[in-house]
Amino acid sequence: MTEPPANPAPKALAEPVVRFDSVGMRYGRGPEILRDITFDLPRGSFQFLTGPSGAGKTTLLRLIYMARKPSRGLISHFGGDSASLSRRELPHVRRRIGMVFQDFRMLSHLNVFENVALPLRVAGRKRAEYAEDVAELISWVGLGDKMDAQPATLSGGEQQRVAIARAIVGQPELLVADEPTGNVDPAMGRRLLRLFTELNKLGTTVLIATHDITLVRALDVPILTLADGRLSVKGTRAA
Ligand SMILES: Nc1ncnc2c1ncn2[C@@H]1O[C@H](COP(=O)(O)OP(=O)(O)OP(=O)(O)O)[C@@H](O)[C@H]1O
């Protein structure tokens, strides 16, 4: 009889955070945007997603965030088949994912502090517990003097940083970001990348869709590339 491994990996740690199995996606009766996409996001990994404009990067991220359902194939999140999630279960699974949308999705009636703190409030945390950490994070992304500002008064780059802070404030298991440095200057881009790598060191799995080649070259991590509806993986920037 074969001996079991001395330290078997707990199932929850061994299974990928997200798994795509032969996934296809089309909008309505339109052409298939994604074709036979099969890949894993291993727990704790950091990967970039690149590809020409219109290749389907945002579509892929929407599927990961469960904002859309695939036209075919299977997607699992945290080891469970996503198609079988009930309407009640879906928000619970989504709360484990921090999402930075390309269009930011600020809540216009809340100020910067309240937008960033929202995931913690929704999770039932008390303001007194998180106020200091939230303020520190907002300062870290360079918006210390805008805590009370309404989203409509912010520039695109400032809104983007609020969206990033909101996505990471609860240390999600998975961070998915769509062009997170698209509206900021190079120095702020590097600062945000540091934020993502620090979060990754704390255990968050990170996937960043970007056109920013400087960003991609800054780290030696796998690069997923979408083209003609198909996904390919390059080992690292050196590959
Ligand atoms: N809601 C929608 N309904 C119909 N077609 C859509 C919808 N959203 C995206 N598409 C189409 O799907 C294709 C892929 O779009 P997607 O936004 O995923 O690409 P992308 O790689 O993120 O592009 P970009 O780099 O320009 O942001 C495009 O041809 C787009 O027109």
C-alpha cells in the first residue's frame, strides 16, 4: 500500500481559487468572444492578463466575478461549481472577491471614506474597529485630503484609486482588477503595484488585466494572453 504524504495539503489550500473548464462566452446572438478557455488561478498566485483591445479581457473578468454566466463550459470558485450557486449564495461567494471595475462603480451618495469602508460595513464590522485602517489605506493611495469628498468631484485617476482601496480593504481571497493603473501617472502606477504585491504576500490571489507593458515587465509572474478568443500562458516576462 502506498504511504500517504507526511503533510497532505488541506483540500481548501490545494484547490485553485478559480477554475475555467472549456468555457465559451458570447453576448446574445453575437460571435463567440471567448472560446474553450481552460485555466486555473492557483491559490496565492499573481498573474497578469493581457491582449489587444476587444480581445475579451473584461468579459473574462466579468465571468470570474460572476457578473455574467458563460455560454458554455464550467467555472468553479473556491472549489464549488458556480452554476449551482443559488441567488442567496452568490453574494457570499462574491464577497470573497475584490473587484476593480474599469468604470470604477463608485456609489455617488457616499463620500470617499464611506465608499472604501463599504465592504467592511457590509461584512458587519464596526466603524470604530476599521476607521483607522481605512484612513491609512486612503492616505496610502494619495487621497488623504479627500476622505470627505463626493465621487463626482474626483478625477478619473482619483476615482480609480478609491475603487482599488475599496476592493482590497477587506483583504479578499481574490483580487481581480481591470486596467487598475489606466488613469494614473507612472509613479502612482508603481505605488499601486506595490500595494497589489503586498496584498499578494498576505495570501490574496491577484489577477490584473492591463495594457500597461511597464506594469507587466515590473514583475516576474505568469502572463495570460487573450487573442482570437483563446488564452495562452507565458511562464514569466523572461519566457
Ligand atoms: N455587454 C456587451 N454586449 C455585447 N457585446 C459586448 C458587451 N461587452 C463587450 N462586448 C464585446 O465583446 C468583445 C470583448 O470586449 P471586452 O470589453 O471583454 O474586451 P477587452 O479585451 O476588455 O477590451 P479593452 O482592452 O478595450 O477594454 C468586444 O467585441 C465588445 O464589443
